[in-house]
Amino acid sequence: MVEIHILKTKACPSCPKATVMVRRLAEGMKGITVRETYVDSPEGQKFVNKYQVRCVPTILVGEKVVSVGVPNETSLRSAVEKALRS
Amino acid sequence: MPEEIFDCIIIGGGPAGCSAGIYAARFGLKTLLLSSPDTLSQAEHAADIENYPGFKKIHGAELVAKMREQAASAGVKIADAKATSIIDGKLKTVHTEGKHYSGKSVIIATGAAHRKGGVPGEDEFAGKGVSYCAPCDGPLFKGKPVVVWGGGDSALSYAVYLQGIGCKVTLVHRRKDFRAAEALVKKAASSGVKFTLERTVAEIKGKKFVESVVLDDKSVIKVSAIFISIGEVPAVELARSAGVAIDAASFISVSPSKATNVPGIFAAGDVTVTPFRQIATATGDGTIAALSAFKYVKGG
């Protein structure tokens, strides 16, 4: 299984769009789980520090940051496919 | 299948566009609102809004989401599509990437984009500590020193918001006086925001991420982020494609009824020549534009 993890904030207007994109991507592929974390929360702050997040939405595939800011669906898909292959 | 013809096509999904949509639909106009999926209105970037009637305090993104919801409920067809050109004719044709729509009238409410500072380091550190949206990225810098650059309502509300969530804010503004509302300036001062006035940002420096901001007097402020809020640039390319008149400062010239020089094309909100750019004034503009479009379509 590969995890796509989206880090977002409650007031970020780009984050809902990015979340829809991630969910849609996951629905069309096997072996994908989606995790969504609001970095405004204490739990979220741990990820901010761990991955040195400076902008939302930030998307991780596994442990790797693959997208910062509004994501590009094509490059996000290829990052997920690469992670699935490995 | 015959082509679907709209009475009114609104371009822009911010406060002006949504308000126009609500009025146009309620007046019985078959209305389409085109909202670019990769462009956010200035209001959506706003921190806590405390001057829009009906809401004591609300995030900009939440307010605009409510406006869109209300427009959809009123009967506006909303499409996530970026308009690329308007061709004027008996019917106006609005082209998007891959589609086109025909309408009897058009309201341009494309708003304005944030103005960039144009200083070294700004592009290099975009998303790495350079931000134009405090409510979006602010929570990533809790407890850390940050600079807010600007002196208008937006900059002051960013400063108040960031200080409130635990950032240590220095506000850099080129003048001694502020364009912002006095209430906001007082709130910023009382909340602990440090003012560095009659100074401007000359450079943003760092290694992997932003580490410092250099001012025009060579002084250095060590920070983790800089939030830039120094004004806006109107989005008028679409208007130009239809032959709409633009003034010397690049805003759309409109009459008091929000009519442009092109019959049937109206404009509203931040993209127009207006003395004030507030959410409340944008919604008012949208209302006037919609009522004028109604009159135009019905031949009044």
C-alpha cells in the first residue's frame, strides 16, 4: 500500500480543490490510501516540523514530499505510480 | 442539439461575481458563472474579515464559499473553467479552454491578483517562506518571527491574524501613515505587532528556506517567513480581448451603472476603476452590474 498524505489548513482556499484531486486519484488506482491532516492542529504541527512544511497544500507520497502548492494532477499521478512500482 | 444561450455570463467567482449571479438569477436571467479553477479571489486570501455586514468574524475563503453556495441555490450555473477570450457580437461568445459559451450580456468580475514585490529572493523562496496568503500558510509558522510587508487593510489584518496565532510579527511599511482602517492599525499595535515604518524590503535571503529579510537601509530582520501584501494587479487581459476600454492604471473604465464602452458588457469589483476595493464594495458593484445587465437584456 502507498499512502498519499495531504497537509492542509482550514482557511486555505486551494486545499479543498487539492483534496478532491487526491481523492479522485486514489479512487482510480489500487493500493492507495489517503490521509488528510490539518496542520493547524497539534498533530499537524508535528508534520510541519518533520517535513519542514512552508506552504499548503503539501502532498507526501510515502515519506516523500511530491507537491507543494496547488498540485499538478499529471505529476502527482506519476509520483504515485513510481511509489507503487517500488 | 441547439446551442444553449445564456442571458448573462459572469466571469469571476469572487464577491462581485457571486453577488452579480445572485441578483441576475433572482431577476430571472439564465445565468452562467465561470470561475477559474486555478485563480483565487483576493477575498479568498483574506484573513479574519470583521467588516462585512452579517458576519462578526469570518475567514475570506469561507465567506466566498458561502457566496458561491448562495449563487448556486439562486439558480446560477457555476462552471470551473478559465475564460480565455470574449468575442463581441449580437451574442457575446466567451471562450474557455476547449469550450465556448454564448450570452446576451457579460459581466467581467475577474478581480485582481496580488502584486509582487519584485525583490531578489521573492521567486526563489516562493512556497519556502514567501507567501501571499497569511490564513493559508500562517499556521506553519506558529511561534516563529515573520515579516508582513504592506500598509493596507489586507496587510494589517494579516499582521493581526499572525500575531494572534503566535507568530512574532514585524510589519514593514514604506510610509509613516497607513492606508488601512485606523481600527486595524490600533488592533495591530495593541496585539504586539512591531512596526518598522518608512522602510521597504530590498531582498529576501536564505539557504533552503527564508532566513532573513534585508531592508532598504541594509538592516536585517531574521525571519522564517515573509507575507507580502502590497496591493493588487487587475486581471484585464480578458476585457482587452473584447475591446473593453482600460484606463492608464490598467483598470476597466465603467459608468455608474457598471457599463463598459462595449454595449452588453459590464464590469464589477476590483478589476474596475473604483476609489475603494473592499468586499462590501465589490458585492455592491456586482449588484449594480447584474441589474444593468437585466435592463440591457430585457431592452429597458
